[in-house]
Amino acid sequence: MQNMTLEQLRTTFHAGGLAAARVVATGKRFHVVADTKGGDRVVLVRHSDTTARAFSDPGTALKLLREVGFQVVAVDMTAWQPGQGAL
């Protein structure tokens, strides 16, 4: 899995390099994951320290993906546990 900052995700999307995006739940947080047309999977990371960018509200992640240009996004709630406390 590769890491991409928001700027890299935007650039790759506008260059036609991304096939799909989804918001994935882990515990009570959400992350953005995208698939490249080459078959690789990328995760959106923070620019400051390259850790996975986490969202407490899935709507914020969806809004970000819409602003990038995605019109169809999947949401994976398999590992969503909204009542989970901080680790």
C-alpha cells in the first residue's frame, strides 16, 4: 500500500490515475483509500508527518473526496465501532 498526501491524491486523480475511492472505518475513525488504475492501493496521509489521515466524521471524508472530483465513493463500515474508546 502506498501513501499519498491530499495534493498527490488530487494530482493523480486529475491525471486520470485513480480508478476508485472509498471511506474505510476502523474503530470509530474513518480513512480514505483509493485504487490506482495500475492496481495499487493508496491511503491518504497527513502532509506533516505522513501518518494516515483520520476523520471522526465520515461526512468530512466524503466532502473531501467530492472536492477532489470523485462522484462515486464506496463506504466500508465492516470494522466500524462507534462506541469504541480511545486507544
